[in-house]
Amino acid sequence: MDKKIFRAPNIQTALAGIKEELGPDAMILSTRKVPKSPRDPYAKTMFEVEAAIPSTGDNKPESPLVQDVKALKSDLAQIKDILSVAGFGSGVSSILCNHFESVGVLASLLRCGVSERLAADLVQKAALDLDKTLDTATQMKQLKKSVMGLCLDQFRTKDFFTRHNASGLPQVAAFVGPTGVGKTTTIAKLAACLSFTRKMKVGLVSIDNYRIGAFEQLKAYAGIMGLPCMPAFSRQDLACALDRMKSMDLVLIDTAGHSHYDKEKIDEILELVRNDFQISVHLTLSVTSELINMKEAASAFSVFNPDTYVFTKTDETKRCGKILDQAASYDLPVSLVTNGQKVPEDLIIPDRHELLKIILKKEPKGD
């Protein structure tokens, strides 16, 4: 390792010189303030910084100071994790008493929005399988890997929108869910993705006669993409629209959003899309909602016997872990995830590992 000493009137200037001459990989070995000479009381204060570029294969042990800083960072991270789980209930407390080494993994799940019950259950199961003969660091790696595997077991994914209909008729898919979850924008993203990327013939139908401008919004998207779009506010209208679009590969139906407490309005939509039209149903939920509201919405819209989940607005929250809870409480595969407003970029047709990254907020922005 070649060392060099840089002298400057302040540390910042010395560091700038080091970066310019030695590059960003230079290591700072020491710093010191140069004492003024008693013969020159007017001399400026100077600093010396010793730096070097590590040689290839240089295995010089870390200095005690570096080791202390790393230990301090590790301790602070653990304290942060302990504080983040301190307010939770008996399940979390039990795990911390019996498996304290799991505090970091447990805190990560809770910060992602996984419920206390599910997070504690996942960590408890993983901790029971730990090999106690291993050192602590190896046990932690084993625990994380086991928890990730258990998370993957909580949900399924399905690429639902493909040319798999052997009948020669178009596949028809309706999107249902509460108000404001982003059904119309999601349909526009999916239509663009399937028509431009998979070269499928896609038609759009709106049966939303409650929201002002709902059909016009969908029609505007359709016009930009050059896709057919029709309104249908009765069963007869819907039958006519589907007949006119029978040459399509896929027809996407936009439904009115209603409160999951409004059973009458939900029944109206159900009357339009009931099973004799052979329409698949996709339950659309926003992950910005509270978990209790997501579960109640899923319960209310279960009368449609939905085929998949569509989770929207993952870009608007750091707490996407509730997807794990929702999938565990009402078992459906996940077909689509949206992560922004851009059409069609902010749409993901995920596999299980992609979805887990989204849940843990480790995904890059975009498709």
C-alpha cells in the first residue's frame, strides 16, 4: 500500500486533493492538526491527512478505530430494531425472549407493514429450525433465508391475461373493487401492455354509470391506443358490446367503484357480470388502505368469486407487507401490481420473487 500525506489549511481541502489525485477508492489512514511553530506566531493552522490506495490483495487488518465504528453501527442498528418492536404485544415479546437474534428480521417485517400476528408467526417458525451449532452470523443468514421462503409460501401469482381461450371467443375480464383504487388506470395500463407488447387485440367496456366522466376517461385512453371502447349500462348493452367485440383476444371491463359497505350497489354490478357471460373477475385493492379495510373489501366483493388480486399504488406506501396478510386471509393468486401513474410503464405482471421484492420494498421503480 503506497501512502501519501496531504497538507491543507482544513480537512475538506485535503480530502478534495486526495480524491483528485488518488481517486474515490483512496483510504484515509490518519489525520492530525499540525502544531504552529513558536517562531512564527502568525502561521496558519494546517492539517495533515495520510491516505493511500489499497493494493490488490492487500489484507491489512482494520484499525481499532474502524472496528469500533463498525461495532457501534451494529449496536445502533440493533437498538433501532428493538425500539421499533417494543410497542408490540405478547407474541413479539415471546419471540424476543426466546429468539433474541431474530429481532432484526422481525423489525424488518413489521416496518414493511406485515401484521404483528403474521410477522411473529413467520419468525417463530423460522427460528425453530435454526441450527444452534452454527455461529450467530451464520444463524442470522439461515433465519433470513428461512423467513423469505415462508413469505413466498404465503401467496401465489398468475399470469392470467394470455391467449389461452380455446373456444375462439375473447377472454372477458372485469375489474371490481372499492372507490378510488385505480381500476380505470390499471385497465388502461394492461390494455396498452397487452396490445403493444403481446400483440393481442384488446377491447374496452365501461359499465360505470356512477362516476362523472368515467366512460370518457376510458374512451380517451382507448382513443390514444387505437382500441375499441363501448359503454354498457344494462345486461342487454353488455351482451351487445361483447358481441361486437367477439373478434378480440381480450375484453377488459371497467366497473363502478363503490364502498364495500354498499351491498345494494355491489349487487347491481354483480347482476351485470354474473357468470353466464363467462367473465373472470379481478379484485382490485389499493395497498394504501388499512389492512382491516382491505380485508373487509375482499369479504364484500367475494360474492363475485374473484379469480385474482390486483394490488395498486405500491409506490405510495412503504408498507406493502399487508399484501402477505391479505393473501393469507383470502387465498387468491396475484395477477397484477401497479407502482405509479404512468401508462403503461407502471404495471407489473409479477412472478413470486418479483412480488416478494415489491412487498419488502426492494424493487427498482418501473417495470
